[in-house]
Amino acid sequence: MSESVDVVLIGGGVMSATLGTLLKELQPDWKIVTFERLGDVAQESSNPWNNAGTGHSALCELNYMPDANDPAKAIGINEQFQVSRQLWSSFIDRGILDEASTFINSTPHMTFVRGEKDVAYLKQRYETLKQQPLFRGIEYSEDSRVINQWAPLLMQKRRKGEPFAATRVEAGSDVDFGSVTRQLFAYLEKQGAELRLNHEVKKLRKKSDGTWDLTYRNRVGRTPGRINARFVFVGAGGWAIKLLQSAGIPEIKGYGVFPIGGQFLKTTNPKLVAQHEAKVYSQAAVGAPPMSVPHLDARRVDGEGSLMFGPFATFSPKFLKQGRWIDIVQQVRLSNIGSMLKVGATNLSLVRYLVSELLKSRAEKIESLREFMPTAEGDDWELIQAGQRAQVMKGGKLQFGTEVVSAADGSIAGLLGASPGASTTVSIMLNLLRDCFPDRMAAWEPKLRDLIPTYGTALNADADLAVRTETATAEKLGLRV
């Protein structure tokens, strides 16, 4: 006979950790069990070396604002990150998270472009954003001396006569999402929630009473088991589509995912790390997916500083870094094969880009770094493999971003897609709560407003509130305003 619980979370990443902690705060009496197929949490996309750790708030990422006159998406991303900042601040007050420096640090966010066309675009983007309350601290310069003060590694021995420009926002941050994830799961376990590592969910079946039976296997010893849950969240990264397909919900029909991996060049050379305190983004190459925007990032993980440059796209048919070679084939259904074929036929520039990336030698990757950092020496840098991203395919289009797929009755939901992902986890999970628990939201709202003071309010529409909120969270998180 299977055991019964209120909530099952599948996947030990920041999404499951955040949702589990919210639910434990809102419904302390609910029994929550998390299944993670690996031997620890935060081993895939939430691992700090599998992402760039950017607190994505559209301060420097150009792909959130392709039209320099339209800030709507950039504002939306920034709004969502402000929600994350508020919840993390509340979690520190409640002892759920340790002191802020264990997971977040001030790191200016910059954009650096070259060539007349991109300089004109960046200047117009600056003119548009500086009028928005959430971007009030943005600075712009075409002066090599100013940019050299902001980020010396960008300017040393740079060729003269080349047009270039940069923007900077000092209020940016670097986030160790692996640390956030581990701390939240540690709290959940203290509150009585179970974390079952090395347990892989194999099948999901809906019962006539609306609950879900899950079949799983302990990967250590191969012992099988069953569990029944009133609600299931699938936060399993690229494997989410496989599990949602197993559940048989009609809402997953038509979806497919395309896996894209990445590599970064990394250095811990103290001399270089000391000269670059910023995350610097530029324009993506022609045909490159938005997640492949080149950037030179300052990182701080477990107290150690480093620099990362990339990403360089890689390809694997696996949906997770530690997935299976047949993942890409196992997702194929009659309901999605037409859409997937159309994506392949209409994204030839992406295919060409991926092929060119796969053919790049290490020396060529160092040359790409030198476009950012002219003085780069290959011996200072090592090549590391980053995480796998499963980009959503639907309706014949390749979609970049995250998407929650939930059953009509709200009994199961899963997350597909990638960036901005972790940075906007809190907003994503709040939307999931509204979709899956509409009958409980009225009772939960007072607690949510306690955790997130501006819950349901658009900060950018109220300049005074935006300043007060950012100042309060900056103080709590040890960040610059």
C-alpha cells in the first residue's frame, strides 16, 4: 500500500525549494516530500557552475529589450527580481536563509558593445531606460577612460578608432542559486518535510479521486516504491516534459524541448579577479539563441572569487547534464512531432550557429574572449562544462524563457524552459500558486504580503515605492542601491 502526502516535489533545484518553502510557510500542516534522482540537491541548473549567477533584472541583458524604445519586457523581468529580493530578505529575517553574503553579493551589471550600429542601439536603450524608476541608476559612456574605471580588463590594449560604448548599473548582483537551494531544503527538512535523494520518479497516474499515484525507484539498491499526492510539482529541468507526458495531461500536448548545452572559460587568477568586479554582457552572435549572449562575469562561490566567460554552445541529446542519451527521442509524440520538425526547418540560422560553435577549438574560444578582454592569456583560463538547457518548442516555434504547464484542475504543474529562470523563481511560483490553488489564495494573501510587502503591486509605476523597496532589500541583502 502506498503512502499518502499533500505535496510531492520532483527535482531538487531552486524551483522546488522555493515552492516547498512557500507552501510550508502558508500551510505548515501539509506533508511535503521531494524526490531528487541525484545524490544531492542543486546539481543541475541550480548549481553555481552550471549558470552565470546573474541576478537577471534586465540591467545589462540586451535580449530582454531587442527594441531600444520598448522597455516593457525589461521592466517585467526587473519587477520579478525585486519580488525575489523581497522574499529572500524576509527569509533572512525568519532564519530560513543565512546571512546574505552566503548567497548574494553586489556586482555591477554592465553592457559593452562595439561598432556604430550597436553603439547607437545601446545609447537609445539607455535613453529609454533611464526614465524608468527601476533603472534610475543606469550610466552610459563612450569614453575609454570612464569604461576603464568601470572594468579595466575590457580596455587594456584595445584597438584605437573602434566605436564602443558601455552602460553600468551599480545595483547589480551575483547570486549563488546553489546556496539558496541548499539552505531552503535544509530549512524544509527542519520543518518536517522529507528530502529523498537518489530517488527517481518513473511514472505518474491520476486516480479517480483526483490525486496522483507516483511510482519511483531508489537508485541505490533499486528498491521500488509508490506514493500518493494531492498535488505534484515537476521541477525537474529538462526531464519535466518526460514526466508531464507520463502524467498524460492534455495541456502538455504539442510541447517539445530542444537541448542546448554550454561551456565557460573560467579563471581564479587573483590578479585578474581583482581587476574585474562586474558582469558584462554584449550582443549575441547572428543566429545565436538569447541564452548564448557573450558575457564576462565576476563570480563568488563559497567565498572564492573567479571570472567566467562564455557561454560557448554545445549539443547533447540529453535533457540534463546527467541525463540519458535517448532523452531527445523519448519525448517524441504524434502531438508534437510536426511542431518539432517545423522548428528545425525554420531555425536554420540556429543550426548553423550550433555547428560553428561545436567546431570551435579551445584556441578559437580564447580568441572570442580576447574580443572582450584583449590581454587574455590562454594559460590563465580553463574550460568548464556548464548545464543543459531544454528550450521550449511549441506551435512550430522555439521559445526562449520559462513556461509553467499545469492541469486544468490544478493538481499537477511543471516548469519548462530556461533563462531568466532562477532569478524570477519567486514570481513564477506565485503565479503557480494562483493557478493551482485559487480557492486558497484569499486565505494565503495576508501571509504573502507579510513575506513580500509589495505583493501584487507594480513597483515601476510608483517611483517612491520602488526607491523605498530597493533601499530596504539592499540593506537586508548587503547590496548597493
